Amino acid sequence: MEHPILFISLILQSLGLPVPHGPVGDTLLAKLVSPHMTYTWLVMLFLIIVPKLTLGKMSLVPGKGQNFWEVVIGGLEGFMADNMGKEGARMMFPMLATFALYILVANMIGLMPGFMSPTSNLNITLACTLIVFFTTHILGVKFHGIGYIKHFLGPIPWLIPLMLPIELISHFARILSLSIRLFGNIMAKETLLGILFMLAGAYFAPLPILCLGVFVSIVQALVFLLLSILYFSAAMEHAH
């Protein structure tokens, strides 16, 4: 749910660009300036500019900014290594760390009045999920070749007619589980905050939901990251 007045909409209006207050138009420009897209660009700019400003020059004696990013990057790398091995973590770190930071910032930006979470739109969460889905199977084919099909056939040949449909359904169900879980939780947070702001004012009444929103934002980013790691590691390991 978008806030009644979006910060980005004011900027678009001052630039003479279309401001979609209702359904997005059919033109490419209208789609590019739709709320979930403009706030996606904003999150991307944040993740590019803020590390540049806070990191400073790399040195053997790190400053506060370098210390912070070393803890963040080191923590993410260690978490991935614990769940998918050092080799897999090193290979998939750029993609998974980008997903983790993007989803975390995108979830939390909607807690600020005048902003919205792009992850409260199913198009964004579905796009992220499809990248994870196709990458999973690309990794499986890369590591196992045609033998990757064994992941879908089960341990005993006579179980293939039963296991193959079940495995195919379970893999395609990941698209729904990843995308709708993230979208649903963030959309619920946005909707509840919008209702509270309208009914109870913008001060102390929404505060408990804001605190809960921070927790939900962190948990949902962690869940998306963990499930992506598990899918990748399962595709890379040998079928049993």
C-alpha cells in the first residue's frame, strides 16, 4: 500500500514526468516511473552511494565506516559459508549479498512516511524469485551436467513415476513460496501502517507496528537469503 503522498512522486511532478496515482499506464515511461520502480531505483542508488560515502579509503587500520562494512560483508560471507561451503559461498556471494542488502533496505524504507517498500509489490518479489529459480537450475546443470536430472527421479527407479511429478511441483512451488511470502509480509506491514496513520495519527499509536516492521523487514530478508542458499547448495551437491 502506497502512502497518500509519495516522496518520489513530488520529484517526478517537479520534473514534468507522469505521476501514476492509480493503475500504471501502458507506456514504457509510465511503467518506469511507477512507485515500485522509482523506489527500486532509489534503493539501488542508496546501496551504491552510501557505501562509497561511508567506506572511505581502505587501510590496514580501518575507520568506523570500514569496520562497519567489514562486519556486514564478513558476517554475510560467514553465514553463506556455514550453509553452502566456502567454495559455493565465494562463487555466489555477489548475487546473494546483493539480494540480502537490497531486500533489507527495500523492506525498511517503507517505514518512513512518504516512502514505500518496493518489495510490497509482487512484480519486484517475483522478479527476484525468478532469478533465484533459474540460477538454481543453471548451477545444477553446471555442476552435474545431464546427471542433474537425478535430483528429480528419487533413489529407486520404480519410484520415478511418483517422484518426478512431486519434485517438479515442489520446485515450481518455490516461485510461489519465495515471492508471495516476501510480498505478503511487506504488503501487510505497509497496509497496517497506512491504516494506523490514518486512524490514530502519525505519532505514538503506529510506534509498536513500526518496531514490529523493523523486525519483519530483517526476518524476511534473512529468510529469502537462507532459502536461496539452501536451493543453491542442494543443486550443487550430488543427488542421493
